[in-house]
Amino acid sequence: MLFVSDSDASYPHRAADGDGDGEVVWRTLRSTMRVLVISAGIAGLDPGAAGSAVGSAWADLGHQVAVVPIGIGGSGLVAAVSTIPGAVVVTAGEGESSAQLGVDLAAARDVATILVDLTGDCADDGGAGLVSALGGLAVSDGAIEVARSVVSGRTLVGVVSDDELEAPLLGVRGVAARRTYSSGKPDIGAALAGDAVLAHLAADLGMPEPPPGAGAGNGLALAILALGGVVRTGPAAIGELVGIERSLAGADLVVILTEVLDFGGAGIAETRAAAAWAEQALVPCVAIATRVQISGRELRTLGVESAYEVGAEVASGAARIARTWNW
């Protein structure tokens, strides 16, 4: 639970502790605005600390504040989810086999939700090693049924980048085709052979017609889906964990915090996700970063009203911004 306080009241954000189904909970003794702070961390502060530091600027003006962490993948996703009780991130590794990922999933017994980070380099086996390690059998011997029982009772989420949400497993845009063309030496024969191996694997996993998204994470998403999991982006997964829909229904302003906001890429995915939530709630979105290198026109294409550069002075910078966005 995170608290942002002033002299009169406390404003806790309860993420997912089993009380209230994990939703963001608003609390206050007095308020005029509801400010939803989406925090990826800033100026060396983790998402929780950064959100509290910025949220206090609005709390000091008497407003109601809730803080939600955000992460796309990698260390950012791990930092964000670490603030949410009952959830953990397991990271897929590269190489020929995904067996270690299966071992890690089996070890994550004391959590309700496992987020499998597929945004980095992933193993080349389409999740065969993962399922075999979980089931203790070869995939061809029915490992998937045993593997499902091992992870039953837990929510399994494969976290992927936005551009892989619909990635196909098979065909001309499938995993094998992408591998051979990305090598710089396209080999149609190798692509067809690789496609056949993945098609056979999908059938063994009970998914003879793999759905869109099964090709994400170099094909590891196939195993996540076969185990009964789902595929989501990092922001979408976190939003579901904290019940962000309820908070959006009451929000008056969305504030996104990122270390850097640069149209070249840094901070764009987090900002775009926050702006989409703000658009859904029909409220403005403003961005705060230590460094901003993006024009007003580019900001508007993201759905952001204004972006503010605060450097290392997060608290004082947020106080100035809060006085501007205050009603």
C-alpha cells in the first residue's frame, strides 16, 4: 500500500492484497479533484516512491490521489510489479531451451499472478522446454496436461510488446519466417522446416490452430496460451491487476511519470498507454520527466496535453505543475 499524505488526510493506493479484488482504492477526508498518477519511476526513484513524491503535490492542495505503477518489460516491469502484492515477474531467457523458465514458473507457488516477461530475447524452442520441465515428461508424451495442473490456481500472463500482441506463430509472418529473414540470409527451406516443427509442437500442446499472439516472444507465447494463460502488454497486465477501470471512472486528471520522454523512443510506450487511459476516461493527460525532448505537436499525437521537465527536482517541480493543473 502506498500513501500520499498532507496534514489533514492520507490517500492510500491498495494494489492487490486480496481486499477489494486488487482495485485502486481512493481515500480522503477532503477533495476537489481525483488525480491518477501513472508512475514508471523518475530521477532514480522507483515507481512507488516517484508516484508518492509527485502525488503529494496534488494532495497538499487538498486533492485525492492514487498511484499506479507502470512497466513495459525488463527491469521496468519488475520494478512496477514489485509494488503489487500477490504478483511476480518471471523473465524468459534466450538460448536453445526454455526449460529454466518452466523451473522458475514451478517455483512461483506463493503468488496469485505470474507475469512472464517475453519482451526480451527468448529461447528458440517455442516453449517446448518450458512445458516439459513443468510436466516432467516429453511434450510428445502429454506433458501439457501435467504442466497445466502445476500452474492451476494461478493467473498466467505473457507480457509482450505492443507490436507482438497479434504476432502469428505460423505462416509467412510466423516465427520461423521472421527468424530466417532477420538473419540477413533468407532461406525459404529453413523457414518451411521451422514452421513444420512449430506446427507439430502446437498440435502436441493442444493448439492445432494457434491464435493470434501465439508467435510473440519468439513463439514462447504459444506455451503460455496452451497452459491457460493470456497475452497482454505490460500496461494492460498491470491495469488488470489493480482494477484501473474503476479509478478511471472517477479520475479528473491522469499524470504519467517517466525518466525521459523522447520521441525517439524513451518513455513513449508508457506515455502512450497512460494517454490511452486518459482518453478512455475523457480527461486530460500530462507528462512529467527528468528530461523532455519532444515537440508540442508530437505530444498531441500521443494524446498528451503538456509535458514538463523537472530534472532532479521532482517534488518542487511537481508542486509547480500541480498549481497549474488545479481546479
